[in-house]
Amino acid sequence: MAEHDDNPMHHPDEQPGGAEGTPKFGRLLVVLLLVVLLIVGLTYLSEAMYS
């Protein structure tokens, strides 16, 4: 009948993890920190202007 198959549902192979995902996470963290600093800076600037 059917031969033995390790992947009967034909899922794609898993992507290799580790070194490839780390720089992307680091870059995302840096962008997030820059956005937070920008919002904090705008908050202080608007407070200085309107008070």
C-alpha cells in the first residue's frame, strides 16, 4: 500500500533557529527603544511648550 512517510501531512521543514533570529530581535529591540525615547522626548517638549 503506502510507504512509510515521516511527514504524512506534507508540512514544510522547520526553519533553522539560533544565529539567524538573534540579530533581527536585537534590531527590533533597538527600534523599540528609539521609539520610546522619541515619545518621551515629545512628551517633555510639549509639556515645556504648553505649560
